Amino acid sequence: MKVLNEFMLNDKCSYLKGLEQTTHYKLIDGCESDYCQALIERGYRRFGKMYFRPVCDHCDECQSIKIDVENFKFSKSQRRVLNKAKEIKTYIRQPSITKEHLELFDKYHRFMKDKKGWDFNPTSIQHYHNSFVDGYNDFGYEILYFHQDKLIGVDLVDILEDGISSIYFYYDPEYDRYSLGRLSLYNQILYARQRNKRWIYLGYYVKDCPSLSYKSHYEPYVTLQGRPNDNEEFTYK
């Protein structure tokens, strides 16, 4: 394992309008599972070989959140989502790139551009590889969702010692009737239970960001307190 680069970057905030954001990045080659676990526990996210977390001086709105799998109870509406999707098949494997991956990724982001005003630029093989395939080592996986023989969703995750870190999910908007975004999270919870994993690391909860505030609906959950360094103890409450 080798840390190739480490730096801070200032930019406009990704989550709250009118604010600036400082992000701490680590570029790690051959990251070991236990170090990935240590970083995720301390509020980092992973895209490819890049690990990052916000470290803004005057703002702590980005709260690292994790769902308590052991004590999570499915509601009636959540069970309906699972039951409705019984005809959808899932397969888990190491991350990959196919023509279907790239087409689905762009289709999803064109849809989100129209629905939520996201920026959209067609992805490339290199960009997708750098973000979702590179750096998976022995803990990164993709969960593929198929309706009959058609790829309709891709869920990128890290399976760690004590839980699953949810990286990114994209899907075919034509299959919205299956509530695929929620379905992917419910399946992560079920998968974690089957393998005695305690947590779903769900990234950042930001109260005033509509794209992230929904995460507080999945109770019970806890959030990381402060910004502990790599070798410091950490607390979730």
C-alpha cells in the first residue's frame, strides 16, 4: 500500500448553495482493507483510488452517517418495495466496465439533469474506470440489477469488516416503478444481515440538502462526531 498524494482543495460547496468547501484528498495505491475501514469510519468516502472528506473550518453540516443494521426494522411500505421487486435479479461481482454500464450511467445522469438540474457530461471509459473500477482491491464490488436480461441498475459498494460502505448507485429511470434507489439500500441491509455486518455507511447527511437529507429517514442511525485523524479514536452518536 502506498499513499501517492495527499492534498487539500477549495471549491464551491457541492451540497449547500453560496458556500465554499475544503476537501481533504488521499490518493492511495493498493489500499488494504483494514486501512480502508479506518478511513471510512473516520468520515472518508472512496471513488477509485481517491479517498476524500470535507474539512471546512466554519461548517460541520456534512455528517458522516451509518445505519444500525442490527436494529433496523423494515416498515410495511419498505417491505412492499422488496416484494414488488421479486422479479428483479441481482448479481454481485468485482467492478467492471461494459457498454451497458456506460450507456446506463449516461442515461441516469441525463434524467437527473432534467429532474434535479445536475450537471451532465457524457462519461468516458477512463473516467468511469478511475471513479468506480480502479482501486477496488479485495473489498470493492458492484451489485448488478437485471430485469429479465436487461441491466437496469448498478450499485457500487465496499464490503468491509464491520459493514458495507455505499459508494454510488445509478439506474434506468424507465424502471422507477420499482423504487430502485430505495431497493438498493434495502438489499444492502439484507446482505449485511446475512453476513453479520453491523453497519451501512451511507456517506454524508446534510440537513438542508434535499439530495442528502433523506438519509435521516432510515433509523436507527448514528453520526460521526468531529473529524478524527487516521490514528485518533472516533465516536458516533
